[in-house]
Amino acid sequence: MAVQKLYAGATLRELRGRVALTQKTFASRLGISLPYLNQMENNNRPISTTVILGLVQQFGFDISELQAGDDARLVSDMREALADPLFTGPSPALADLRLVAANAPSLARAFLDLHAGYRQTHERLASLDEALGREDARLQPSPWEEVRDFFHYCDNYIDAIDRAAERFANTRAPTQSLAQAAISRLEHMGVTVSFAREVALRHFDPEAKHLTLARDTAPATQTFQLLLQMALLTHKDLLHATLDLANFQSPAAREIALVGLGNYFAGAALMPYGAFLEAAQSTRHDLELLSTQFGASLEQVAHRLSTLQRPGAKGIPFFFVRVDQAGTITKRHSATALQFARYGGACPLWNVHRAFEIPGQFLRQLAETPDGIRYFCLARDVSKSGGAYHSPTRRYAIGLGCEIRHADALVYADHMSTSAPEAYEPIGISCRICERRDCHQRALPPLERRLRVDQHLREILPYQIE
């Protein structure tokens, strides 16, 4: 098998920026010439083994940081954007998109922001009765989309907050539960905590310094909400410093992200990085065992597994997704080459959609995407009770998966024929950018291919893809 060459010029430039060295000094420390470094930083040459060893020995860099982290996300997002009917000409070649993502990631993100602004404006114009005459009917991304993309491009891992949450969890008294430790910290700040029936999950009165939690919710939910409120009050400076770096375009996005960072702290405290990574590996990523050990829900455990991307101590690169019963993606993250569509739902051939049909069971699937990469996929339905008979129950399905080369580390992949090509189901990302010609579930034709319609022939689809 041929060894894949590693082009990571943008990452190499970013690593040099961290140590604040000129190209000349950086090249000298690595034992290479200045022109050679320049060529690597501009992706005219792959990064050599000598340079990789130099980065480790001279600067202590994590080799995994040289892998194309954002590149795959940017390429996937650009492909989806370019599949918009707005672009009538031929789509750029995949190789060209990879070059842009590797050499000019800022330009790629600017293009995505521009396309998102176009979609926002287009949607507003489609409902003039709502948009006309409103002072806020201006070009800007949706706050939800802005926050979603922030976490997406942070690799869903915020190091400073993750470590702060881990310190809190590891320094509490041995006899204290996380909930007790959080209550103690809040009371130290003059906050009183009570539990009541028929209230919101969490309600904090800043004037009275009183926190009320729903009494009838699951203990895991109560602990999570306690940790969230504690993070908002005791780690305010850290959270706001992170928000300052994000530079959100609207106050609404900043407020949404603030709660998101509080949620992140709560999850990281509930499942401290080091202990959780060790437990995940020892249990072979058994979600139910991890749920019991850390007092977390299955969804919280699956989500946490997808965030184990700490440099020097990374877990398995997982993708995680949550969909509602209409197939709409409500949470998404991927540390793998598989990237979810920014707009619309997920591929209907994916097992996450079948989870609603078989409640209470884990569904396993071997799948292959059009680029030839094979995955192990796990799906399970999740119900969130409202806590009372008349309260609505929310139903979702969660999906967790990794590339097939990691399947041996998952208990769920036991006894599956991972070496049999016929065992893999063909799945895609979005019909608009999926090139499969014989998919019986195709909803839309691929916009990058010509269609041929034969009035005398009707197969699975009413057209043929050339």
C-alpha cells in the first residue's frame, strides 16, 4: 500500500506562529533550508519525516495536530454550498477544493459565510410578510448556525474549559458527589438551592441568589443543571474570555454560546477527561456501563465520546449526531472524515433513522460512503420525559460511529463481518452532493451530474444520471 503524503502547510504555519519564530529561525531549529520550509508551508512539498521528528523533539508538538482536521470539514461544507442551484457553472474539482482548504482556510470560511448570508437573505425574501419593515431584517447568519459552526470548527473540544471542569471534579472531597460539590460551591457564593415540582428544569433568580431545580427530573439531569449554573457563576471570566475569542456577530449568538459553554463545562465535569477516557477504553466504549459509572445519560456519554480530542491524549475519532423524528439534525459533530450536511437531513439509508422503529435497542450498521471510507455506526432512540403525565415526551435518535479500523475497540462491533465487502451498506451525506446512481432512496438528483429522461423507460428513479 502506498504511503499517503502529508500536506499540512496551514497547520505548519500555525504551529510556527505559536512559538513566535521567523521562517529562518524555525527552519534552522528543524535543520532544514529556508526555501524547503517555505515550500512545505505553501503545500508545494509534503511534510517530511525529518520535519515531523524535529517538531516533536524541538517543540514537543503532537503529531496528530498535523493531520487535516479542519480540511475535511471545509471541503465537505464547500461541496454542499457549491451544490446550491445558485451556482450554474461546473463545480470545481474536488482536488481544487482540497487545495483551497489546505492553503487558504480563511478564504474558504469567508466563502461559506457569504453563502450562509445568501441563504439567510433568500429565506427572508421568501416570507416578505415577516421580513419587510423589520429593523433586524438585515444580512447576518442565524445565531444558532453561528454557534453551531463555532463548536464545529473547534473540533467540539474547548481545552481551557475542559481542564477547568476536570480540576473541579478531581479536587472535590472524596465523600462528596458532584451534585453535593456543586451545591457547596454555590452556597459558598451565597446562592441557595431548592427543588420544587412543576417548574422549569432550572431557574436562577440573580437578585435573590436563589436556584430552583425541577424535583421530578432524573438525578443525572439535576446534577447536570447544577454544574451548568455553577459554571455560569464561578467561571464567568473563563467563559467570557472564550466568547471574546469567538467574536460572534450578534448578541443573541453570544448568549446562546454562553449557555453552550456552560453545558460543555457540565458535561466535562460529569465525565472528567482523563478518568472518562480510561473508562471508555477499559469498557470498550460500552455506553451503558459508562452511563452507570458516571451518572450520565446515554446521549451525554455518546456526546462526550465525540469530544475526546485533547492533544497528546486523544480518544477514538467519533462522529456524533442527534436527529428528531422528522429526520432533522439537531446536534452534529464529527472528528472523522464523515461530515454532516449543514442544511437538511441525513441520508435516509443510515441506521439512525431506523432507531425510532425499534425503541430501546442499539442498532449496528457497517456503512460505506461514496469516497470509499468504511464506518461502524451505532444508533439508539432516546426519550426525554417531561416529568408528568400531561407533559410532552421528546423523542430523538442518536448516532455514534467511527472508521472501521477502530471497530475492534468497540464492544458493539463484536461478531460482525467487518472484512466482508458485501456487509457494508452504501450511505451518503446529502442527495445534492451524493454521486450514487442507483440509490433507491434518492430524493433529489445530484446537481453536479447531467440527467437523462426517457419517456419510454421507468426504473427506480424517473431519470438516469449520466
